[in-house]
Amino acid sequence: MSRTLPPLETFRFFEAAARHLNFTHAADEMHVTHGAVSQRIKRLEEHLGMSLFRRSGRRMLLTEEGHRLLERVRTAITEIAEGVEAIRSGNRDRILTISMVPGFATYWLMPRLAEFIERHPDIEVNIRPTMSLTDFTRDEVDMAVRFGPGAWPGLMAIKLYNEELVPVCSPAFRGRRLARAPGDLLKVPLLHDERQPWSIWFKAVGLDYRDAGQRPRYGDQTLLLAAAIAGLGVALARASLVEADLESGRLVRLFSQSVRTRYSYFIVYPPGSESTAKIQVFQEWLLDQVRSGEHKGAIGTRAGKSVAGRTLRLVRRRGL
């Protein structure tokens, strides 16, 4: 037997209005206007042929029929929510959500990710590229890959690899008249990463350079490298992120001198998560990729040292 019902969303409007006993407050919760709530309630009352709310002075109250309907609606909404959560919980075992900085996701992970997917078709990898810190209790993230000191309060950290900085530019930069000595870079446009000052590389090659906030400056390696490929200047790049661009010829490396960064890449997750199967599988795959890169002589990874010396660190406060 078919039953004609108002749109199901109408009952969400009714539940909010009945809970607040105020159409304006219900409208704020539903992100609509007062009039939209009023119209939905009016149509529901017309469909039922009875009033659901009544006025008592300046107060709004539910009628007896309104109370009876509210009980049924709340029960239905609760059952729907529980059903959705049950389905979501079943999917959680196969969906792996990872937070990471955009540059690492774009230049290091994506060229390798197809191999993981082919090996583990039962795990769906969901990448969240962001520069923001991850709150594992709020953001529904399983694990993260971060570039930092390796000590994040309340979290486990496993070193993935150390990083080095190298100067790179487009082969067509300055009409292919590329710098021949490190000192020549003092005379050309330099692209600045807000987190990696040029001064540390110049110091490593014995030159004095003062970083006085010169422009242009970029907040992420993705934009920095795009600017270098476009021929806007010379970038001080993280070596592991420019492997593909160097191999393809989109970028060229200037000089053999490099400098180790103060920070490294780390796999990070809350304590206890290391026993989760999907995290274990992806973590071991990441470490295998680093080992493989070292065996192939991949630029800047130094995987042997970083993997051999990896440790778990547990500190006191949550957040990454």
C-alpha cells in the first residue's frame, strides 16, 4: 500500500522547530530563513489536516498531535542516523584517510600511488592535501605525513626520510644563460619558500646572503616549483620533490652543493593506531618506497639512514 508523504526534509524542519520551540532558532540551525521554516511547517500541517504548534502568549508550544508526531519523527531520525553510521563503520576498514602537505602529495606520493592501489585494491586511499595541522579527534583522519621536527604532542611519529635542499630552475631561464658559480645566484631572481630561507644554502657554500623578506615568496612547494618551471626564477627546492621534473627536463639542478634541512618527513598517527591493519599496510608500503628509492640512487632521500634510525615518539598533547 503506497503512502503519500511530504518531502522527508520537512520532518527535519519540524524536529528542529519542535526542539527549539522557535522558528527563528530552527532557521539558524538549518541555515535557511524564518519564512522557509514557517512555510515547511504550514505545508506539513495542511498535509496532516491539523495544527502542530500553538501560541500561549508570546510562547510557542506543541499541540498534543505535535507531541505525538515529534516522538515518531525523533525515533525515525535516530534509526536513520544509526543505519548510516553502521554502513560508515563498515567502510572504515577499507577507507584510509591521510592528511599531508600538498607538495609531498603532488610530487612524491602521486607518481607512486598507482602501485599501492594495484597491490591493495581492498583499501581506498583518500588524500587530504593541506598545510593546516590535523586534529585526529575531529577531522576523521587516520594518519598523516608531515614535514617537521618529529615530535608532535600526543602522537606517534616514524621518520620517513631526511630531506635536502637544491637550487633548481627552468632550463630556459634567462635565455638559457644559467648560473655557472654559486655566487652568480646573488645576481638573479630568487624564488623564496616561506619555510626554507635561501640563507642556509648560501651559508653552506660559503657565501653571505641576508634574507630581508625579498619577493616573491611562496607558502607551499607546489607553487614554488610551478613558478620555477615557468621560468620566474631559481628555487631552493626539496630534492625528493623535484626528481620527476629533473628527469623530464622541466627543471635543471644548479651545482652539486646541497644542504640538509632541519626538518624531515614523518608518518604520524595517534597512539594505538599502529595496530590498525590499513595503517600498517600503507606505512610499510611508504617505507618500502623510500628503501627502493635509496637502492635506485634517488636524489635526496637518504632512505637507508632515515629508515634504519626510525623511532616511535609519544608525547603528551594531541594535534599535528
